[in-house]
Amino acid sequence: MKLSFRSLFRQALIAALVAVGLNALLYWLFITAGFISTVLPISPDGRPLSTVPVAMASILPVGLAAVVYGLLARLVPGNYRRLFTFLAISLLLLSFLSPFSIAEVPLTMAVSLNVMHVVVALATLFFLTKTQTQNA
């Protein structure tokens, strides 16, 4: 069985759209609740967090994960889905450190950003592992 590129692309697109949609909603909910600062500079040029970086931070990991998933499916004999799941969870756990690297980040903001990391990981795992295979 060979992984269907069309199915992988479709599932990655769905995962990215779900992650962006949910994280945009969470972003606005967290701002409304006062959990995310709208003035704390987080980018190298001193801008605060906005919906564009939230969307990009939702899309890029899904795209990279789709590439890794496709490579694993092609190169790893046996259960590549299990290996992909292990890698995804490991990277999710490592990603929990990144919000704490923001200077003077409030704990509520760091936790809120980590919740958004979980959304991306869950959407990625749920949709990519549903990718169809085709007969070679």
C-alpha cells in the first residue's frame, strides 16, 4: 500500500483550516478574558501577538508535519503512524517551553499559547492519520 498524496494534501489542508479556525477563536477568547496581552512585544521587531502570527503558527507546523508524515510512510516499514504519533507528541511537549522564552510573559498568556499548541497537534494527529492509502 502506498500513501495517497491527494489524500495527504486534503487531510493537511483540513487540519490547517481547523487549527487556524479554532486558534483564531481561542485567541479572541483569551484576549477578551485578559489572558493574552495585546501590548507585550513578542516579535523581533517589537510587535505584540496578533491573528496573523497565530494563523501562521497554526499552518506551518501542519505543513511540516504532512511532509514528515509522507516521508515516514514512504521510508519506514511497518507502523509509520505510531512513529509519527510519537514524534508529534514529543514535539508538542517541547513546544510547551517556547511561550516561556518570551520576556516577561504572564503565566496566563504562556498557558493560553500552549493550549493553542495542543489544538494544532490534535488537529494534525487527527486528520493526517486519517490519510488514505492506495494500491501500488
